[in-house]
Amino acid sequence: MAEFLRAKSRREAKGADGLGVVKKEEPKSEIESYSTEVLNALIKDGLPPTPSNFSLYFDRLLEDKSQNAKDAILAILELEECNEDERMLLLEQNLKKGFSSIKNILALTTSFYKNTSVMSKILKKRQEELGDSKSDEQTSKIINSLASDVDKLNSIVSSQNTSMKELYDNTVKIIKSAEGETIFDNQYGVYNKRFILNRIEHEIDSVKRYKHKSSLIMIELSKDLRSSVPSDKAIGLMTRTISRLLLKTSRRSDVVAHYGNGVFIMLLKYTDIESAKKAAERLSDLISNSTFFLGEKEIQLSVAMGITDITEDTLAEEIIVSSMDGVERSYEETDVHYSVALRG
């Protein structure tokens, strides 16, 4: 036993590789060090280190890092990023494409049915013409037989067309039911109104439970710009440009949604009003530096934004109304394109 202990001591002195070299602990990579920092921040703020909270803090703390650190970390994230919501968006888009294909099939079937009906009428007319003339009896029999076959075909196609119409009507009901559960707005490529209202409700509960700060920004194409553009199509294109810029400037933890009528909402989790104002300023700068060409005319994009806080014991609708008030007040501002509407 004594010899065993001495041998063990000699191995430990030499190091784990038995070569007398003591291994040094490998330095942590940048992503590992940053993840530790995020975890410590969560614990310090008294929040449970759940995957959702970790992701939110991961994005929020990244804003304070140097550009080189941001690039290094984001490069790693891009390699493994797999967005479940993007897969859902693709599924919804494919569903609507399938519905469109069914609609086209129905249209083609109806067209074929109409064509066979026309053919049947032509044959009957020719049959009558043969009856009036003294044509060969065999020719008449052939025409009669062909007319009978066309009538049978017409009857079959008519029945199939009815069945196809029933299938189409059932598909319409299924699609409408599915649309009630969708989370994306296909027109603008962001979340829809149903989804954002649900997220706001969840955020109210989260604020109430963990006492953190969250904010909301409502964005719309400015009234002056809309009134100066006569074309609805052009306004639609400008609005889609705004939606793309919102996605470009938002963090991964932010929720961007189309509330309706070209009005967008950004839900900023774990973000106080001051940070929300900075986000609005970044967005305003990005949009004001963007131009839109209408024919040969160059138009500078501009928006109006309303900022409000998300507090406990409030309803999602109240928060929405508050942000709307902020949008209206923003038109009175001269130096900035946003206004803060706080609830007492």
C-alpha cells in the first residue's frame, strides 16, 4: 500500500500525461467568456437562467461590446442558427401555395367542362343538319354514336366538376381555419397582429413576475409622405421597405410585427424607455438615410414612432393605445421622429 501511494504521488507530480509536464487550463474562448458574463448578469438581476431569458440577455449585453467582439460572436451564432419561426413561415407559405394550386385545378376542370358542353352542342347541330339532308345513313349513325359518347363524357366531367367544387369549398374552410392560427404576415414577412398581441400579454406577465423593464415602439409611414404619394402601390412598396429595415435594425430577441394598415410594432424585451429611445433613433437614422425611387423621382423615407413602456396590471390593448398616442404626438416633434407616451 505504501508503495502504491508513493507511485501515485510520483504520477501526480509528473502530471496527467506522465511526462512531468503540468497541463495548464485552456483559456476560455470569447463565446465561452461572454456566455459566463450573460449567466452572471441573469443571476445578479434575480432572473431564472432559462433558455428564453438567456437568449434575451445574450442579445442585450452584446450591444455594449466592441464591434470586433460582436462580429466574432455573431459569426459563431450564424453557423448554428436554426429559426423555428422561419420554418413556420415557410410552412404557411407552402400551405397557401397549395391552396392556390387547388384553385387553379378547379378552374381548369371548369374550363374543360365548358369545352365539352360546347362540343356536345356542336355535334347536335351537325346531327340536325345531317337529318335535314339526305346524307349517307352510315355517316349519320357514326355522328349519333359520337354525340352519345360526348354526352356521356360531358356527364362524367360534370359530376367530377361538382366533386372538385365540394373539395375546393372544404379546402377553403380548412385554409381559413388555419389562417386563424398563423403567426406571420406574408405581405410584409414579419409577425402578424394575433401573434404580437399574444406576445405582449406574455410580456406583461413576465414584467409582473420578474419586475424588469420592457418597451414597445409603434411605427408608421409618416402622414406627410403618404399624402405626397398618389399611388397606393407606391405606398405599399414603401411600407414593405420599412418592414425590411425594421428587421435589419432589430435584435434577435425583438419581436417585429405588422399590426395592420401598414402600422408596425416592435416589442423590446428587457429594455427600458431610454434604451427604447436609442433604438428609435437608430431606426430613424437608418430610414432617413434610405431613399425610394418613384419613376425618376427620388423620395426620402420617413416614419412616425410612438414609444411606451410595458407595465404590470395593464392590458395589451391599453399598451397599444398608448403607443398610438405616442405616434400622434411624434408629429408635433421637430428634432426627432418619435414621442414617448408613458402611463401613470
